[in-house]
Amino acid sequence: MVSGPTALDEHAAKNILQQYGIPVVSETVVRDAAAAVAAAAELGYPVVLKGLGAALQHKTERGLVHLNLFDAEALRRAAAKIAEGAGADLEGLLVQPQITGQRELMTGMFRDPQFGPVVLFGLGGTLTEALADVAMRLAPLSRWDATQMIAEIRAQKLLSPFRGEAAVDRKTLLKVLDGVSRMAVEHPEIAEIDINPLRVTPDGRLVAVDALIALRPPTESAPSLTPVPAKEIGAIFHPRSIAFVGASAQPGKWGNMLVVNTISGGYEGRILLVNPKGGTIAGRPVYRSLLDIPDPVDLVVVTVPARHVQPLVDECRQKGIRYMVLITSGFSEAGDEGKALEAELVKAAREAGLLILGPNTMGIANPHIRLFSTGTTVQSLAGSTAMVAQSGNMGTQLLAFAEHQGIGMRGFSGSGNEAMITMADYLEGFEVDDTTRTVLIYVEGFKDGRRFFESARRVSRRKPIVLLKGGQTAAGQKAAASHSGAMASDNRVFEALCRQAGIVNVHRPMDLLDLAAAFDALPLPRGPRVAIMTFGGGWGVVTADLCQRLGLVLPELDADILAEIDTMLPPYWSRANPVDLVGDFNPDMTFRVQELLMRWSGCDAVLHMGIMGRRILIERLSASVLAADPSVAPGTFDEIKTLAEQFEDAFARRCLELMDELNKPILGVNLRTDHNTKTILHLPGHRYKGVTYQTPERAVLALSKMLDYETFLAQKE
């Protein structure tokens, strides 16, 4: 058995490409220089001469490609040099007509170890790897996927009419990408495909003048993970009774923290405690084993050491318990011994009909039933955002921030080692849950990357998935003998996967919650046009720059709008978008400008900055004056502070009314913040909620990601 990829020779590779509708250069295979001269005479000079052989993959680097040969003598000299450079690897010679054209593209395929076949397209030639102007998508490609790949490369000018040459034949280019995609799907024995260069002729035609197909050795397929039915995911988050095995009276121990957090959170179901020592904990009786509990148990939360977990599986079977949240660590994350222990546990659990969440998890939460069974004391508001995190600590920290900022949660799970429940299972559970509107994910790796992709691509058509990926996994196929293989990079593959599946990919932890707030509270923008109302000119300039960098557009104000704002602001106002309110605190003017911009058909979203948070500015000013001047009466600023509070309340309400009526998003940036400042403001009776961020960059990023998602939905339709 071969130990690594083997390859077809170039001519054999091109024969396969032709079967998939990919245009290739006409060529003749010969044995020696004399036969090459005869073939060239038939083809017509100038010609290209190449060395041919399965072991000759990087021919240019070895001096085995000779271009622009105009006569028989030049052809013979080239044949001699090829024979010398190739040595025993030479199996023949390849004679091709010289294809003219200034532009070289490339396409190919490699197999990512987590996500499967990946198709590439980009600039070709010898600088392919250095320029790295490529787009990627997972196979199979839809026509839309292929169209997006073509649109993503930076060198778009090369696809249009260029230096007297015609535009690239895009219909044929789409067929080429489709052919590569079909080859990848229909021939799992192919490890890599590399078509480089894919030359563009002066009249815009495409011709593959070089090709490589590498084969992979037969391998044993990894055991597939059993998908968890979506209804089972929902059942774990809705237990009517929970038994805590390993319950402890000692503060700080997991067996105590989970119990007290669940009790103090107001869990609506029954709480049962289990410890071999018996007695009482938190005033509740403690059973010595699960089998001693007289009542039914829906969920068991386990904190006992790893070596004591296996016997619990049989107790769960006897008791009819179907779900376990396994907090305990010491399994696959702890090395080979732990992996073996985890595998034994999963096998036993499957036989017992028990579904395990974890192990090595931080716990779960469902605010809708006041269930907060996590290692930290967090009691989030009930809402529509579901979150799963492979890092329990990060997950609970984000939960705490969501609690403080007023972001409502549907549920939370620290997924742990994902021994039985993977990210794809969670996605499919949230897909059928009517309460879930947005899904947040923190992930570092995938147990079944391909299934995750397929699930995400389906779920994202109905609900936004906001994802943060921590770190990078092992790069795929780096030792491959092709340009395509050298392009393999987990990070770029993952980013391409996100674009293809409609996942909102973010790069900072706080972006998860910023986007959760936006998707939960606001209508999606119908286009990229943004109108900005700002309390400071500098903010407007910076925000305009941010918008341009992130693909948002600041349209010029209509003449009618300019004329109307002229009646409200001093002559020196900006007379442009962003609209600078020049520090004017006039409440009526602020309302009128905001409504004018919202009703303007030339914009798709409105961003206001410095309107909210003025009350805090006044409070701080009041405190400073009173501290500095004893002669000022303590209540001097009370009326001003009250007016500021009333203004902000009225402004927030009017924003909600305008969003309800016009179905356009309004995002804000606070002038000042304090410990009471929240990202989300919910007022009963309104379809949408107010969203105000602490910085312009957070607001602009949220709006741009919402636009990306709206664009994905519209394109898929």
C-alpha cells in the first residue's frame, strides 16, 4: 500500500478534465525528440515541449517546460535538456501548441481533513502561492457558489477586457468550476486537482495548459458519530426534575456551586440531591444513590470523579433516566487514557439509552424555566438567543455580560468534549425550536465538520448563526505536491465555509453579543446606505471611515432634506451625511432630524451618536460643580437631570415607533456610559427594541454583519 498521494501524469489528468467539460490544450504524447519534431510539424510552430511522467509534478522548477519553440532545432535542444533534467522519472514528451494570452488563472481542489473537498479559484501562474489571490468553497458547488468565488478575487480587472484582450468567458469559467466540483464529489479517491495555469486567450477563451491530479491511498473511514434527534436536544433543556450526583455542602466545590446556583435561580422543577454519605444539604434531604429516589428523574447532573461515572450509567438505565450533564473532567481532554475512558463511557451510555452532554462541561441554562445549572452564578433574562461554547469559562463570562446588558437568552450549554452531542446536533435542535431566533457559537474544532457545515447552511436560511472560532486546527494536506495543496489553510477554509453557509463570522468575544443584540432587537437593513446623526463632528468623520471599510455607503443628502435641516441648525452645520448637530441640545430638533432621516428613501439604516447618555454627562457635571463650588445648592441640577432622562426615554420610544412603522434599523452610540447602561432597551408594545453600543466601531460592525446576512438571504432566494 502506498504511504502518500500518487499522481497521474499531465496527459492522463487532462483526459479526465475533458470528461468533465473542462477545455484543455490539444497535445501529442511522443517518446523522443524525433517524434516531437514530427508532432510539432503537424501542430505548427511555435510549440511548447514538456517532460511527461507521474513523478514530474513541479516541472517548471526542474526546467522541464520549454516555451516558444519556433523550429526543429530549438525543439531538439529542449528535448535534450528535458532528458537531462528528468532523468529516470521521464516517461515521455508532451508537445503542445504555444497558447498566447497575458492572463493566467488557476483552479483546483484539495480535501480538508475536517470539511472534505474544497474547490479553489484565483490567479494562476508561478506566483499563485505568493499572491494568494484565491477564493474557496466546499464542494459540491451551486452555481451561486461558483459565481461568488469568481466575484471574490481581488484582481477583478483581469476578468474584464484587459490590454486589448477580450473579457474572460464567464460561462465557461463557471463550467470549469462545476467540473472540478463534480470530480471531487464523484471521485473520492482523488486527493487533489491542480489546473494551473488556466490560460485566458486574447479572445477570452479558457484553456487548461497544465494539470495535476493526485490520488490518495485507501484509508479506513473514521467511525461516524450518531446524530442526536433534535427533540432530544430540546428535552435536555426542559427537565421537570434534576438529580445532582456528587452534591456537596462545601462551598466552592462543583457539587455545591451547581446546586446552590440552581436553587437560587428559582428553577421551576424538582431538585434532588445524591451523595453516598446521605444527610441534608441546603435544608434538603440527600439520597445515597439514584436508585433510592422514589420519584421519576428527567436529568442527572454529575460531578463525581471520572472513575466513578461509569457505574452511574447502569443506575440511570435502571431508573429510566435518559439525559446526563457530565461536568466531570478527566476524559478525552486528559490524554490517551482519558480518551479510552470516554469511549467506554459512550459505548455503555448508548447501550443504556442514555444521552450525555459533555463531559468536561460548565453546565447548562434555560432562563425560560429559571434553570441556571452552571459553575458560575449567572441569571440571564429569558429571550431568543441560544448559545453554545466549547469553552465553558468563556461561555459563562459572555452570559454574565448578556445579563448585565439586557440581552435575553433562550438557553446556554458548555458543550465540553462533545462525546455524544456535537455542534451540529445543537444546531439542529435550535433549528426546530420556535423560541430560538439567533444562535451564538464559540468553537475551537469540530467532531464532524462536514455535518456542521450542512446543518449550518440549512439553519442559517431561517436563523442567523453568529460564530467565533478560537485558534486554528491542523492545516490540511500541506505536504501535497500541488499549488492547490499548498493553499490549504484551516483558517481560510473556515472563512470560506462561513461565507458559503451564511454564518456570521466574528473575531472578538464581544462581537458575539453585539450581534446577538442586533439580530434579536432590530429589523435587517435592506441595503448598504446609512444616514448618520452625530453630536460631534469627529465622531461622524471616524464613523464614515468605518462604514466605508466595512462595505456600508453614506449617500449624499437630498436637496429637500438639506433645505429642511437648514431651518433647524445654524448655517455652519455640516450640510452633509453625517449630519452634525453641532452640539445643540434642542430635543425637538433632534426628534425632527431623526425622523427626517428615517423617512428618507435614500437610506436603509440610521445611526445616531451621542444622543443617548447625555443624562450621565449632566450627572457628572453636576457632581463636579457641587464638589468645586460650596455655594451651589445641592438640588440645582435636579430639573436638568430630570429633563435629560425624560428626553432619552421619549427619544428611545420614538425610535421604536419609527422602526415598527418603517422596518428600518436604528442603532445608537452612547455619549457616556455607567454601570446602569444597557445595550438593549425593551419597551412593551413594540415589535423591535432599542440598541445602543458603547463605541462607533461596534455599532458599524454590527450593522455591516447584519447587511452581510441580509445579502446572503436575498441571494439564496
